[in-house]
Amino acid sequence: NKDEIQTKLKVPDEIKENDYVIDKTLIEDIENKLKKNPLAIISDYTVEKKTEYPLLPYSLSELQLVAGKKYNYEPKLVLDTVQSLYEKKLTTYPRSDCSYLPENQFDNATEILNTLSNIDDNFKTLIQEANPKLKSKAWNDKKITAHHAIIPTAKQCDINNLSETEKNIYKLISTCYIAQFYPAHIYNKTDIKINCNDYIFTATGKTILDLGWKKIYKANHNDEENILPICHKDDKVIFINSNITEGITKPPKRFTPATLLEAMKKIDKFVKAPEVKAILKNVSGIGTEATRASIIEKLLDKNFIAKDKQNLIPTKYGESIYKILPHFLKTPDITAIWENELSKIAEGTGDVQKFLGGQIKIINEAIKQTKTLKLDIDMPKCPYCHSILRPVISKKTNLKYWICKNFSTAEDSKCKKGIFSDKDDKPVLIHCNKCRKGYMKKNISKDNKIFWGCDNYPKCKNIMSDKNGLPNNSTNTKRKKLFK
């Protein structure tokens, strides 16, 4: 038999250093031994039939994660969009942490599927192949929390009247619902172990028997090509050739808004202590389905973190804050301790006053520490009152601008003009070249054209056009840097 089996070496512990082989000659020695004595034997051969059931309908965080990976949508945008769909009565309640459905809603399946078949030809085809009598694991009253999973309603949707974002989110929710009426994905998983010169080599193969629900996600049919030859335990094989792969260790990937949201939900993965991990595994993580996106937005708004394309990176300000924080606030462990105390209170065995007293003590300690803390950081300052400027994101325009800590429109405000535009993550602080008292601020005319005007208006009516995000004045294009 001339069939070939591609395997991987199970690297012996004695030549590993932190799970890596640092010295290439150690692997080359193994390779030479195999060439000298190529005879090997299959020490283990197993074929196991596997069944993969449809993905459960989406909770809010799962929907945010999938939409983030597929469309690069921000968690807040997903929440706002699914809220809009809910208000249009096209989907169910959006702020749900549940992935299951009440059993009494199973009877609505035929009506909902008929509605979805009118979305487009693709959905019509998918639903023709669906079986509305097939009941997935999603319908389970015991798993329902305050709300059930997010699914489409029976209301007819005119897909052309939705925004592009609404279309994509609605189709994600609908596709996941349709998957509940497809059979399971079934395949054979084959594992082989080969012993050669007392070294163990392994191989895993997959043969699809029934594509099932993965068909609607356009599953990769090439999985069927990953087929291992039929073997038996104790079959004799020989070493043919080898390939040594060299690589460089890389730091963990940066978080995106979507993956950070997932990490917040599965915070137990980021702790090592078994007792803490066990507690965090049984709670909902940091925040709730409705608040996680706003927590990330607040971190961005407060300038603790910033965006580099889709990645989230710490700012110098954020790093400075992190350095001065008490150690216990830098790890998720405190969440586990609090959750454990709250669980005891809910069960009637905990002391509410003792818990609150502990929180007050922590807050007082933190306030005491702040009186002696000094931030070594270069933050822009307001040219009017010299207070710190911080970046914020406009909810209406999604644009960044800088606002003074003392800014307010109230009569007794210390600073009524401390709002500035952003350019390359810095505030635009340009003196009016006419009155030399005010600063140029970006404005939009009635016909949607950008221009710059002096904020000393009406005393000064200086106006400039916009050029690449700055006032178009060849004699005044440098921004004045007002830093600490």
C-alpha cells in the first residue's frame, strides 16, 4: 500500500523550553535517527463518529462578536442596529444574555420561516430545504433567563427599506434561526498515532458524512479532502521524509472591540487560580449584555484606549493610569470575590452590611491614594483656562473632538469655549490670525460645506475654508502645541 500519512511530531518534554524547541539541532538529531531507521508501527488508530448540532440562536454578545468578525462592526453599532430592528418589530428583544428559546414558540416556526422566505432568492432556497418540524436543542424552557435569544419575528420585512447595517444584522439573526431546522453536521474523526524510534507522531483526519446545517453557512467542502487512509492498529509503516518548520514567537493579538467584548464575557480564561477561575466561569463576566459595549466606548471616550484601524491599543494616558492603580484592581480576581459575596447574599447566607462596608473601605482607600498621586503624562491643555483637554466621540456624527474639563454652557461656567476639533488624534489649537484673541473652530454650512470660523464671533467674523482638516491659510497652518 503506497498511501501516505502526514503527521506531526509530539515533541519530547526533555527538548522543549516553554513549549518550544529553541535548539534546531535537537530536532535535526531526531530527523537523522528516522532516516537511519525508518521502520515504524501504528500504535493507535481510532475512528469516531461525531455529531455537531446547529449553532444556538444569538445572545447580544454572540451577535456582537460574529458581526464584529464578519463586518468589523463595533459592539455599540450592533446594539443600536438590533435595537432599531426591534423597534421596527422585525426581531425580538435585543439586550438578551440567553441563547435559548421557550418551547411554546416552536409552533411559530412555520410562520416565521414563510416570512423569511420572502427576503430574497437565497433565503427562499434555504427555507425550501429546511424542516419546520425538526426541533433543535435551542428550545429549552430550563435554559431561559429573563429574556430568550434574539430571533426574527413573523412580521414581513421589506429588506430594501433597511440600511446596509440593518440588512446584514437581520440576515445574521435570520440565518441562525433557519439553521435550527437543518439536520446535524455529521463526520468521522480519525486519529492515528505512529511510533518510530520511540518517538510519537500523530495525525487527525475528518470525513464529512452529512454537511447538515453547515450547508447554509457555505461550509468549506475541502474538509472532505482531509482523508486519512484506512489503517489498523499494529500496521507497519515507514518514514519517507520530513519538514522542519522554523518560526518566531509573536505577542498575543491585539484586542478588537469584538474580541474584547468576548473576553469580558469569558473573563475566567484570564485567571490562573483554580478557585477564582471556577467562580468566574459561573458568572456573566465583566458587565452585562447591555453594558459591555458602552464600557468599551467609555474607555475610548476617556482616552484610556485608542483605535489603530480595528485594533484597540492603550494610550500613554491609559498606561499611566494603569501604573498607579492598586494591584488588586488590575486583575479580574476581585470580580470573582465580589460575585462570590453577592451569591451568598442572594442565597441568604451573606451579610449585606459587611459587603457594603468592604466597598466603602476600598473607595476611601482609593480616594486617599489619589491625593498623593502624580501623573507623568503629556496631555493637551485648554488655551482658555489651562485645564486638561480630553477626547470624546460625538454620538451624532461619530467624529472625535476635544473638550475642556471645565467646559459648560452654564452662566457660571469656568470655560465656555473649550471645544476643539481633532486632527491626527490631537486637538486643533489655531489662533485666529485676524483678532488674535479667539481660536478657529470647524463648522458646517447649510449646504454641508466645511469652513472654519473664529470663536470670538460676533466680535470677530474671520472665516477660512478647510484644507485637509485644517484652516486653509498658508501663513497659519501650524497648530499651536499647548501641552503640560
